[in-house]
Amino acid sequence: MPLSNAQYDEIMREYDKHQLNNRHLLEERKKEVYARIPRIREIDASVASAAVQKARLLLEGDSNALRSLKAELSSLSGERTALLLDAGYPCDYLEPIYTCPDCKDTGYMGSEKCHCFKQAIINTVYDQSNIRQVLTRENFDTFSYDYYAKDDISPATGLSSYDTAINAVAACQSFVEDFDHKPKNLFIYGKTGVGKTFLSNCTAKELLNRGHSVIYFTAFQLFDILSKGVFEKDADAIATHQNIFDCDLLVIDDLGTELCNSFTTSQLFLCVNERLLRQKSTIISTNLSLNQMVDTYSERTFSRICDAYTLINLFSKVDIRIQKRRQPR
């Protein structure tokens, strides 16, 4: 993904900050443990001294002494772990701390960019700070079924809006759990204010937490970028095309609120079809009914969605957004 030198430096400064903060946290933990269990300080000093001795023995080729030293280190390590556990600490409490254990806060695994670095690029290029702030409020922990009535029955399914919401959340959680094994897609539809965007955000947050690259666009933003790449030959927009097709999860929110024309129809099919071919997952939310989808975006596009997406129809007696605004803060 394209980055300027300044953007790259900004990301690397964040990694430096993570490393510094985590080293500071580890030092604080050591001070705390050494004060409570002085024997652990002695053990750590012995281990450090033994490590130097081990290196010397390796250079001298003294295999017998080396075996004895390894046994001593193993004994010290066992004693250290036992002391930590007896004092109520986890056995890894004094191990190095990493924000990303996979790359150890370097951004790279070997010569390849780590998944956390790839997401950092997305965050930088697409300014995902707004969606990240939203995700602190909109996630599975804060999803409420209180807005869905048990006596509000769908004539099409025979299910209440309450039971439908339970099934929808379960489908999204299953989507998250299966994400690494089988690419899936979600199409969430229903009237305004029934929780479609909220549910999309819940799912996106879980995958972000698991280190997957996630890009969120409203339909207007998506088609605006695509049009700039095609008609204005905008370099940033052109580079963005590849990221739209390659990210682990693309969220297209409020499909149908953009100005619909032959261009948006063709680009939606391209986006849906290309991501299916690349086995990349997509979530689409819309206020349109299924019949309106066919009329607006063509039978061909809707057929692809029906074949490859799990359809989730949310409904509620109330507009949840309006209800939340009325609640005292």
C-alpha cells in the first residue's frame, strides 16, 4: 500500500513509542516484584551472569560444563516461576511485553510487513480515526436487544424482531469465528435506524482486534474514490483501488444513499465480483429492500450477492438512533 516517507516515519515512531512504553511497564513490574520477592532479583542476576558464562563455554567448546550450566539455568527458571505463582503473579509477568507479539513491535516478521503494520498503513492512508472512535461505543459488548420487540412479528419469517436480532448477532459472530478459515460475506438490510451500521461496526471491531485489515467506507465515499480514479486519474484514488480489493474486510455502509447511475452500478458489480474472485470478505448494509436492490443495481449484481452473501434483515418498531438520542446521558 502506498506511503509517503513522512507517513512511514510516523508509523515507525508509533512502534518506537510502543517499545518505549512497554519497556517502561516491564521495569515497573520488575521493581514491584523485586520489592516483594528479593530472591527473584538474585535469580535474575544469576541468570544474567550465567548467560555470559554460557557464551564463553560455547567459544571454548567445553560441552560438559555447558550441559551443567544449562541444568543450572533450568533450575533457576523453575524456582523463579514457582516464586511468581506463589505470590499470585502470572508465570510470564516478567517476560518482555509487546503490543503485537507476532512482530514484537518491530512492524516486520522477517522481511515481510506484519499484519499490524498493514493495518497501520490503512489507518494512516484512510484516516480511520473516526471509525475507531465509533467502535469503542459500537461493539458486541454494547449491543442491546432492548430495542427489538418480542411481539413485533415478521410475516415473511414468523420471527419476532427480538429473535431476528439474536440470530443476526449470532450470524455476525459466526462470521468472525470462521473468518480465517472460509471467506464469507454479509448483506444487512432494513429500514433506517434498525441497527445495521451498529452490527457492521461490531463485526469490524472484532476483526480489527484480531489483526485483520479492515476498510470502512460509506457508499458515497467508496464511489467518490472510484470515480476520481477513473475520471480524474487521481494518483491517490488509483492507488486506493488496489487496497479496496485486497483488504481482509471491506465494509460498505448505507448502500443506496449515493447518487445512483450507470457508473455506480458497474463499479458495485466490479467491487463485489473482484473481491469474491480474490476470496476477500465484504459487509454491505443498505436501507433498500431486495426488490429495490434489483431495480437499482441490476439483476446481475443482486444475483452475485444472493449467491455469495448471508442475507440479514433487521427490523424494529422504533428508530433506534432516535431512541438513543432521547435517552438521558
